[in-house]
Amino acid sequence: MQTRSILLGHPWEFDNDTLYHGRTNTYILMHKDKKVTLLPLSPMDIVKHAKEINNKPPIHIDKNNGI
């Protein structure tokens, strides 16, 4: 699993019946009948994942194949 910054917005929150807890900066939602809590990353985790992303080769899209 990879982590990314997310920008959800109020329509997404409403449509997916999510709860946002500002003090803990977490989202709680139901996915496939399971309760999921999205937690923020620590600063060290952010740096680690940024380094991993920067070390990956770029993905080139071939206009003929779509990949």
C-alpha cells in the first residue's frame, strides 16, 4: 500500500457518510462493511515516503497503448 496526501472535500465526506475529527486529524468511514480510520502520517513517515517516491522511475504513457 502506498500513502498519498488526500483532499476529500465536503461532497465526498457527505456522500460517504464520513466523520472527521479535527483534534486528532482523522477520518472515520465504512468501507465494505468495515469501519476504517484514516490516520495522519508522522513527519518521519512523510520524509520516508517522499524519498521512496522520488527514487522510482517516472511512468511514461504511450499514446498508442494508453500505457
